[in-house]
Amino acid sequence: MRQSSGIWEDVSELISFHKGTRHGTAFGISRKEWNRINKLTNHEK
């Protein structure tokens, strides 16, 4: 969900999570940060 101009909007179709993700907090990161995390954790989409 996101709020814009006081109205809540369902954005479920705009986001994705790794297979097996069950709960947690979603937050934005830069492409540079993502590349570093991906390299360190050896995860692939």
C-alpha cells in the first residue's frame, strides 16, 4: 500500500520478493547497494 494525496492505493502488482520471503520490512535501495548485497549474499533473481 502507498498513500498519495490522502488516498491509499494497492501497489501489490508493482513489487516482488524473493521466493520464500514470508514477512519483513520492504525499503528502497540504490542499484549500487543492490549489486553489493547481491554479490555478498550470492542471491540471484
